[in-house]
Amino acid sequence: MKAFSIAAIGFAALSMTAPAMAADMAVKAAPPPAPLAAVYSWSGFYIGGNGGWGQSHGCVDFVTPAGTVAAGCADRSGGLAGGQIGYRWQTNQFVLGLEAQGDWAEIKNTRVSLIDPLISTTGKIDGIGLFTAQLGWAWNASLLYVKGGAAVTRNRFDIFNNVTGVGLASAGHTRWGGALGVGWEYGFTPNWSFGIEYDHLWMGRDNAGFAGVVTPGGLTLTGSGVTQDVDMVTLRLNYRFGGYGAPVTARY
């Protein structure tokens, strides 16, 4: 009987401690929070500056009473400097944008004419404008994009006498064409980004008329035609306004 009483007391004590032990075993450490990462945003208005180098390939022909005479082709190159303004929208990794760019240019070349060695021609581009749409792919703070749209250049074409240095004819025109380019940009702060861009411009043919210019060699010129392509390589620095350029916190 005494042994039975001791066993009953031990069983009762064991039954009281079992729930507490089970409760202690059921408690587990909370899982660590999901990692957080800063994702760069390319959305928003931006403004910036650019500078670099440009090269133009142009071919000239002259209109004479006897017909059109080819006067040869030449390349000319020079510096570029200007600015751009635009807006971008980012959806996931896709970036869409619109941009206007204007550059002062010093792309100039003077060469002796093939049709009369006593005259020379000077072709010059002193202004370039681009109005383009962009399509890009972003990896956080890095953006690769293509762009295309309209291009405009301000041109001057001069003919002068090699012996006397006197100008014989001059024509200045603003001409429109198309542009296609590719660029890469990197955001080194939430609002500032730096990049490099290449653009090719198709400017077509530009015609000018002269009032019967007579060259030293006795050739009568009544007009000219110039075809032109332009290549541009520029470095760019942009600033995005407001909170659009600030990193946003994303959960993976």
C-alpha cells in the first residue's frame, strides 16, 4: 500500500511537469527577415550636359549649264558640346524615354575642288539637334539603351578663289534627317548619372542655287548638292529631379 502511494505521487508530479516541458520544446527561434536590397530607379525628369567628337562624311556635286558634275567626297571632324533634357519611365527592368539634345559643333573641312583646282570648297556644321525616343534595359544602377528619331543640323557651304582668296558663293541651310544611337549610363548617386553614347545621323541631300558663278578656270556654276552623314560620340552627365532618382527598398 505504501509503495502504491509513492507511485501515485510520482505519477502526479510527472503529469504536472510534462506540459511545461512540451511548451519549452515547442518554442522555436523566429526565422530571419527576408533580405532587403536597394533598387535604383531611372524614372523622372532629367537635365544634363554632353561633350565629345563628331565626324561628317559629305559628297559635293555642282550644277552647270552642261549638267551635274561630281566634285568629290571628303570627311571632316571636330568637337561637340551641348546639353540634353528628357523624361524616363521605368517598369520592372524596362525603361522608356523621350529626349531633346542640342550641341554646338565645329565640324569643318576645306578641300581643293576636283573640277577646278583654282577653287576650294569649305563645308561646316556648327549646330546639331536630336529629338529621340529611348528603349532601355536596366540592371539596378546600370542602363543600356537604344534611341532613334529626328536630327537637324545647321550647315554652311562656301566656294572661294584659291588665288585671290575671294569668296565666290555661299549657302547656309538647316537640314533635317534621321538619327539612330546606342548608349550606356550608370547612376553613381541617387540623382546623378554618367554615360557614353554613339549616334549616327542620316542627313540626305541638300541643294543650293547660285546666280551664275564663274570659276577661275572658266566653269559656270548654277548650283550645288551636298549629301551628308554624321557620326557622334559623346560623354554625358545627367541630374534627375525630385525623388525619382532615390533608391527604393525592394523585398526579394
